[in-house]
Amino acid sequence: MGSGSRIDHQHHLVATSAAGITIEAPAGGVDLMPAEQRQILERALQIQSGWRTNPHPPLEEIMEYWGLRGQLRNQYGMWNGHGLIQDSEPGDDSAEDDRTAAVLPDQRAPDVTVQRAASQQVLDEVSAEHRAATALQEQVREQWPTDEAVSYTDDFDAFQRDYDAARERAERGEQVIPYMTENATGGLGARDGGRGFGVEIEFDIEPGVDRQQAIQNIARELRDAGLSRTARQYDYHAQMSAGYTDEPNAWRLESDCTVAGELVSPILYDEPQTWNNLARACEIIQRNGGRASFSTGGHVHVGMHDFDHDVANHTRLMQMYKAHEDVLYRLAQNPASEGRHRGTSWCSPNPVPSQGYTAISQINSFHGQALNLSGARRGGQSAHGEFRLWDGSLNPRVIQTQVKLSLGMAAAAVRQDTTTPSARMELGSHREQRRQAGLGQRRRLSGDDWRTSTANFRQMVDSLFQRPEDKAQATALFHETRWQRR
């Protein structure tokens, strides 16, 4: 997306029918294809088009298809009566029976023609999106180097050196986690060839500080710094309602019923201005009394337009998450919170079947879970996932590292060459292992115990990153955090 572009994906009701007649909706803006209706229709068409090459689809896909038909019929009074999609079965690619239109009242014929043309346009765009997604997946695989500069899995000493370096920085009172502004993600978040991302930073106000005045000061300074366009606090989800843009001055301060405020970023890319603006925003909030309390969360949105409607991509992402769930919740902990994650009330662990999924509709992922893929399942250019497990933090170094972990997981899922441990390390697994081994939770491990305890982290980092500096940054966050309870 170029500067100032918005994530927006609409289908215009202007099309040319098979007979060559151009059909255009009235200029007054008749809404024949609401967004929700379009998403249902798009998915049904996508399933139906696949039957032309696969006449024996799985039962789950057929059931999903008929469920979508029912939604269109019951919620919108559509299907045969309006001629939107042909009434076909798997393996039947015959044209729709023209007798449907013949029995309709004359006054409804124009709407039927427009709806048919619009539905064909949706089908064409679904095909175009699929081709684009396939090309992007190939690009991701080609960009991944075949030889690792360093492997934490094979070279334990390399991990140990990075971990010891982080500990030494902590002992000297220095910033433990490195911060990068030039090519911080190694291409994962690049404007060309990478993924757009966004952050939501929740914060509270320090006790004894006037809350209303603090919010006013934060809003004004965000505007004066060129990060936002106004000096006000908006309602909850105002950014979502207004539409997202990649303009650097489109940060928006919003209300949230659980905390004092939430700063929502524009669409971001891995560029120096992004990381400078993130650091500046965190500094403004903290200087005016803002703090990352135990109640605050940090959410990272990652573009997933290349996931398409491919269930294999979603399966790999969710299985990778589940294999490293305990590590991820550890890295999600705010290092300033004395070893405690905020809890799972607003980011509960996702249930993931060991056998994976055969249809995207089976993925149990929604707002309130660690990985919210409700915005990714529909596909298209606006598809994105939300990594909600991260604690709130006003340390840009922590936020940057968590952004990179989120980007790395999305990219690894579409490379199709990811490997995950056979044993899942779900939330609380490491603490339970230590308990069963009779090892105290506060005891510093060494030897084989330490090697075993870090194995899942080291394997995950090797799956997500190639560059030594990215692995070292994640290791520094690992040093600053602790294993969590179930």
C-alpha cells in the first residue's frame, strides 16, 4: 500500500453481463451487497469453484457450503429466488437454469441481473486474490535463506553466549533488550515484500496523578509531535470505524473501559520512522503519568493477506502456536511486572486439535483468545490476525520484539517448511516439569536441566528468525521474563 492508503475492500455493483450489457447500480448508492453478505457469498463461491477440480470434497466442506447457503437464504432472502449463485452440487459445473429468471416478476429482473453480475465479479476477485496470495507465498519461501548463520537448536553455546550477554547488560544497569531502527525485522515487516502490522498500547495512569489532565496532556503532545491529527481521546474502536491508514500522523488515542486509555497505531512497516514514532509515543505516555499496569494488554495486528482461504496456512500457524504456547506466554509477560503475566481473562489459550483442520470454519479463534484470527479467515487484502497474548508495555524494545515474534510466526506458517516439536508445550508446562523434577521455581538451572528447559524456546527462535541479531533480541526478552502458571 502506498502512503495514505486505507485497508478497504469493496465490490462495486458495476459489471458487464454475459450478454455484453453493462449494468450499473443507481447513483444514489443502493447497497445490494452489504459487507457481511459479501463475505458469506465470497466464501460460498470459493468453495463452489473448487468443486470443478475436486468432485469429491470432504464432508466438512460440503456441510460448510450448505450452512452458508442457509445463511444467505435466511438472513438475506437470497439464493435461488434472487439467482445469486447457481444451485450446484460437487462435480456439477453446469450453468444456472435460466428458467429461474423467467418465473420472477418483471420488476425484479434488473436486480437479478445486477446481483448475478456482482456475484460473478466477487468470484473473479476471489480467484485473483488466490493467485496473488500464491505468488506472495512463493516470494516468502524464496526470501528465506537456506543456510542459517547460527542455529540455537544445533549450537547451544551460541544461545548461551547471547543469554549471558543479556544478563551482563542487566547487571551493569543497561538496557537489556536491543532496539533497532534500520531493517529491524529482516524484511518480515518491509513495505515491499513483507507484512504490514499495527499495535494497540493500553495504559493506566499512575496513582496520585490527575487522570483527566494526564489524558489531555498525552493527547496534546501526541498531536504536537506529529503522531496524531487531533488533541483528543476518541471512543473505543474509533480507529476501526474510521478506517486504517498508513499515514504516520494517524495514531489515535482511544478510550477503553478496562484501562485509562489505548493508543492505536496506523498501519506500520519496518522503517526508521515507525520505530522512532513508537519510541516517541511511549515516552510521551510515560512522561505524563502513563504506566503499563497489571491490567493492561498489548495487541499486535499482522497482515495475513497471503494466507488466502488455504486451511493449511491457518493450521500451521495454530499448531506452531500450540507447540510453543508456554514460551509465548513467557515472552508475553511485561518484564516490569515482576515475573507475572496479567492472566488469560482477555487472552485465553486457543484450543487446537492435534490433527489440524480440514476447513477454516473449524478454527476456534476469536476476540478474547491469545490468537484472534477472526479477521484472517475471510481472506482478501484486509485479512489480518491479532496476537492478543502480549502484556501491556511502554518499553518500545519489548514491543518491537513482540512485533517481530508475531511477524515471524505469520511468515513461518506460509513458508510451508516449518517443523514443530512432537510434544506440545502448553501454558504452564515448564513450571510443571520443574515441579515433577523437584526443582524449585526460583532455582537457577544449569547443565542438562537448563538445556532441556530452553529447548522449546531455542527451536521456536530458529523457526522464526535467520539473523543472529533477531535471535539475540528474542533471547534478551527471554532473559527478562519468567515461566507462567496455567
